Amino acid sequence: MSEIETRLHKAGIILPECASPAGIYIPALWFGNLVYTSGQLPLVDGVLMEQGGKGKVNEINQAQAAMAARVAALNALAALKKVVGNLDMIDTVLKLTVYVASESFFSNQHIVANGASAVLYEAFGENGKHVRSAVGVAELPMGASVELELIAGCSG
């Protein structure tokens, strides 16, 4: 088990297996010293998690959507691991983009995105701090409340 996975395990977090792509794409791509993930949904065992809620986020369900962002971030880490083999090879998380299916006038996408950012900080410490965009959108695949992608720097 990598040092990163050990840190997560001590925090009570188990890294899931990398989700199978739902189309003609790959979960992550290592190019040069960067690893890019495809969009990651809050899937648990291949099923959109109920707790994250399907559909659009508002002030009432934003905490549940933040939990969904957390699960999607764990799925992104699983995609990174599948490509690089060991999360200890990730030097830093550079960029996180979080898309939030938002109801009209909902403007707390940044609070939802904090769920994902927290996981990255738990995993990588200071190297998990990143630049970020949190974007409100009309709809996401499968009726998900959030989708995210990240870019990480990798040694090796």
C-alpha cells in the first residue's frame, strides 16, 4: 500500500477501484510529467450514489452534493492510481475543475467543490493544494449532481 493510501486509510477512507469508462475514452492519461483524468462522477460500485442526489443542487442539498464531490475525487484518485501504478508518484495536484448541476440562482458551487478539495488535501497534504474552478451547469451525465476532473504532476 502506498504512503498516500496509508494516509487515507488512517483517515477511514478506502480508495475504490477505478470505474470502467462509460464510452470510448480512458479514465486517465499520463503525458510527460502530467496526468489528466477524465470527468469523474460520484459512483459507488458503478452506481451513482444516492446520497449525492440526482439532479440539480440548491441550498438545501449542497452538503449532500459536497459529499458527492468527495466521492468523485476518490474516483479521480483511483483513475490516477490505475495509470501511474502508485499514488506516491504523484508530486502535486495542480488543477481541479468541479462541475455542479445547479438550480437557477444557486451560487455556492465553490462550497460543493470544497468536498473534493478536502479529499485531495487529506491525501497529499500541502501537495494536494491546487488551483480550482467550480462551475455551475444545467445538466450532467446520468443526472449526477457533480462531475470533476483534475490534473496532477507526476514523477517517473
